[in-house]
Amino acid sequence: MRFLVDAQLPARLARALTDAGHDALHTTDLPDGNRTTDAQIAVLADQDGRVVVTKDRDFRDGHLLSGSPRRLLVVATGNITNTALLALFAANLDAILTALDEVAFVEIGPGALVLHRPREDGPDRSS
């Protein structure tokens, strides 16, 4: 799977995803680095077929309101150490991947993985 990890999450997360066999970038890998805007991140992710991994509620709102980014993994842990974050991903990576195969928007928290299914009367986000 292809990921784009947002600035408020550690670059170590992107490296851990890469080490697990996935194609993962961190915003520090982009030409504008952590100055890349949320809109640019969403466009880049959509163009490259990447899942945006973020803590930023703006991405959630953008996904729900306009369908961009198309695929989203929100980290809903509150303040957490990088070590605990990496352990959370390591323990749940298979479930995260399965969830992202089923739906476009997933949230991971310390005790739950939430799959957000699109409303039947919502906009078509398949394109």
C-alpha cells in the first residue's frame, strides 16, 4: 500500500511502513517539506494513489466534504509518544491494511480501529 504521512506524525512512522514493505513518504520527503499545504498533500496523495496518514482534523473534514483526500487514515490517539505510536501501528498494521481495502476512511485509536463507511446518499467518491 502507498502512504503519505503528514507533518505532525514522525518521519519514523513512514520509515516503519517502508520497512514493513509499503511505499511510504513523509512530508519531509516532499519538495516543500513540512511547508507543504494540506491541499497540496491531498492532491499529491490522490494523484499517487496514497493514503494520507494524519492527526489533522482538516483532512477529515476535507475527505467528508469534498472527497479529498480520497483515502485517509486518521490517528486519533491524542498525545502519545513516538514509541507508543510505532508500537500501535506494528500491532495493528494487518487490521489497518484490511480496513483500507474495505473503506476509504479509517481511524485508529489506542483501543479501536474505526471504519467509516460512506453514506448511501453521499457523493460518489469512486473517481
